[in-house]
Amino acid sequence: MQIRFASNRPSGSYALVLAVAGTDRSALDTLGPDRSGIEAAAKAQRFDGEAGTSAEGWATADEGSRRVLLVGLGTGSATAQAAEKLGGTAVARLLLSGERHAVIDLSGQPFDADAAARVALAAGLRAWRYDRYRTKLKDKQRPTLAEITIVGAPEGADERWTSRWEPVLAGNDLTRELVTEPANIIYPVSFVERCQKAMAGSGLEIEVLDEPAMRDLGMGALLGVNQGSVREPRLLVMKWNGGEAGSSPLALIGKGVTFDTGGISIKPAAGMESMKWDMGGAGAVAGAMLTLARRKAKANVVGICGLVENMPSGNAQRPGDVVTSMSGQTIEVINTDAEGRLVLCDAMTYAQRTFRPKTMIDLATLTGAMLIALGHEYGGLFSNDDGLAAELQAAGSASGDKLWRQPMGEAYDRLIDSPIADIKNVGPREAGSITAAQFLGRFVDEGVRWAHLDIAGMVWSERAGTTFDKGATGFGVRVLDQFVEDAVEK
């Protein structure tokens, strides 16, 4: 999708998108004698100008006629959220419409430069599709919209788009691509290769640890998950040095189980194909790192993705096995389908020993219990630091990647004590997301601010949203990017 800003409407054929704030119809003044017809069409479609609503009609143009799409902003709304609903709604209506070019006219709207740029961001996000394997699409199923021109934006909107929000779009696109690809295409080695290709020239420093290197470091928990697969595991390390030289980096840790059968504790067959996105946490970290590099964030950040495949085989890890983590703590593996925490704990230890972060955030599609608790509206937030939790919740609200904090405590921690090892990888059925977080908390060094984001219900959607269609959402990229801007770059 080509997105650009211009001072005036271009000539030629295009669909015209007008923003309408509630009952205020002044945006229609530029339509001249066609105004009454468009207003009548909007009334017939019961268009009320509420944010995200839309109506369309036709006006005269040099080419004969022009589609006019009205998109509501709500009453008195000039917020970034209203701007994103405008861009996302316009593209959702026009993407398959047969139109190739849309002009979004912001003239007379009280958007500042940042909000105007976020119209472009939402348009780009909503336009994303992955049709690589769809070889027999009917013409009406093929996207036609290829160009968006935004006119009437305040001065500075173009620069704000290219410097701040276009990098977010690039990172989000990478995350969605990784999450959407099937597991025979994206596995640990190819995940790394895809990231290396996408990040070439970005300024990110990339290091990759293979199985022998991880074995030398004592990553018995991570390697135990992968031992049933013929695919080799990897630890992907991405470094962005945009802050003060020598200062401690923020550490972002992603769970990258590129396919999760559950291992010997195998999952039910129904729906197992969706487990290709069990690497959504790693995908979000990779996308966030690309975003930070593309916008040249003034921060030191290291992103680490533990990449494995959890498969059943004659060599697979068994329930009851005891493994030794890189930290030295021993783990009784009660359930091989509670594998993500085994991957994360070694990646967290590696991050702390290698980079000495003061703040560490992990992201993972970790527990089905999180989906039961919060559905698809919020990601779960667990933290050992109230300040960090508040910063992340604020970043979630500002970015749209919403988070809801969950409790932790000693009573929950006792539920994962093992009778034969230091810890067991699952507790009872109750409080499953909390005991998973307690498990990870045992691998956090003293003095490190830590947060765990359980995004199991957020990386994939069965219904369309403002900035995504059905499928991969890109959740995690924007909240991490916003957190870095608000809490790390300040």
C-alpha cells in the first residue's frame, strides 16, 4: 500500500473519504450540488457520525462519477483513537471495492500532526493481507486499493508519519508475517533467516546461538522442549544501541514455539493447526525490535527469542522428567504442554547474565487459562514492580494493545513446589496463568524489574478489528514501542 500526504486533492479517478464528526455535516460542503444527494444517502443508511461508522454514495466528477465514503469520528473527537478508526474503517470499506486510489480529506478537522499521521498508520495496518498461498482467488476477493493520499493534514504530519508511525507499520507487518506463516515454512532456523532478511540494513546487531552453544551454556529447560523435533532450536539475539553508550539495556524476551503439539502430553486434534502462532511472543519481539531500529529509538534494547518446536517422538521429553535450567534450578516436567515457560526461563537467564538489564519484559502465548480469564480484549500483565506495571498499562491504553494486571503472591508460588526438584512446571488447574507467571518469577534476578505479558488471546483473531482483518493481529509490537518511547526514552 502506497501512502502519501498532499496539500490538495489530486486529479483523476479516486474514492473520496470525508470525516464526519457526529451530526456536523460541514465536511460535505466541498461536494457542491452533490451534497444533498450524499446527505440523503447517508440518512437512508442511518449514518449517525459515530466513530467507526460509515456510509457511501456517488458524486459527479470529471470522470463521470466518484464514490464518496463518509466515516464517523464521533462527537467532538479529535483523538488518536478516532483518527485510527477513520483510517482503518476507510480501508476496510474500500480494500476490495474495485477502487485503486482513495483520498482521505482531513480539511477542517481538528487533528494535530500526530493524529493525522495515525490515520495513515491505521490505513496501512488494516490493508495488510497475506495471500501468498491463495492461488485461486476470485476477482471480487482480490484487493484493489493500492494507493492512499491524505490531504488537508496539518503541517508536520508527513514527517511524523515517516519518522514515527511508518516504522511501527513495518514492525507490525513483520510480526503478522511470522505469525501467519505455516509451521512447515516458519520453524526455528527459518524464523531467524526471515528476521535477518527483514532487518538487513536496519542497524540491528544480530547474533544466533545454535544447539551446541545453548548446550554449553546449560540451557537444559529450553533444549528439553525441542528434543522431540527433527528441527534444530535457535536463540535469536537482536541488539539496538540507540541510547547512552554502556548503559544497561531493556531486555525483551519472546516465546518462540514455532509449532506446539503439546509433546507427549499431546493436545486434542481439533484446532491444533492454530498452534503455528504459538511463537506470537517471539514474533512481537522481532517486530518491536525492527520498529525501534527503523525509528532510531534513543534507547538501548536487546530482544531475545527462544525458538523451538514441541513435537512427540521416541526422543521427546516425557512427563516426570527432570531438567536443569541455565540458572541451575531443576525443574520437574509434569506436563510437556506447559513448554513455553521452559523456553522462557533459559532465555531470561541468558539475558540477565549476558546483558545485566535493569528491566526485563517477556511476551508469550503462554496459557489457555489467560484466554478464559480475559478473552480477546486484554493481554494479561504480571509484574514484580508496581511502577513497571503502571507504565505498561499506560502504554497499552495509548497504543491500543490493552493490558490487564493480574495478581501474584506467595500462596500461588507454593503451588509449583516439586517434591523431587526445585520447581515443577505446572500447578493445579486453578489460577493456571498465575502459577505460570510465578514459575517465570523464580528466574528473575534480585533487583531486576520484570513483567510477563501473557498474550494467548491476542495474537490471532477470528473477527476483524479496526486495524486488522481476521488472522494475525500484530499484538505486542505497539505496546512495546510505546513503552520504550514513554518510559525508556524519556
